[in-house]
Amino acid sequence: MITTAPAAADGLASAVTLPTRSQSTSLVEGIDRIPAAAESREGYVRTAFKHGNAGAIPDDGCNTRAEVILQEAVEYPEITPGCKLTGGR
């Protein structure tokens, strides 16, 4: 086994043990080894992400978020001027 300490986003390092070349694991086993945690949206503020959000067609007024909502809609929302979406699912 190889132990390494990659730098984390906060500048701290945490030890990670990597398998050696002689060891192998299946994709499913590897995925099962990934630690899982409950989702947390603490500190997220949508308005903090304004840059680069004109969408695929900048002139239609729909940002990327609206385009994804339209693409994945089960019930299509009403689109008002400026690509404001109301209703739908």
C-alpha cells in the first residue's frame, strides 16, 4: 500500500491509502469504498454564481439554470419575458 497526503482545499493534508499495482478491485468495490455523507447546502448562495451564466443562447434571456429546468421538466413551466419560469414540474 502507498500512503500519501494530498493537499485539501483548506490547505490541510489528510492521509489517503492507495492500492499498489499488484492489488486490484472492481469498479463497484471501489465505489463502495468512497465515504458518503449527508448533503449539506449550508453556506450556498445562488446569487454568488453570476459569472458565465448566459446559457447556450445568450440573446434568449435564459441562463444555464433556466435551460436545465426547461430541458428536464416533466410538466413544462410557463415562460414569461426575460425567461422567468413559473409553474411546471
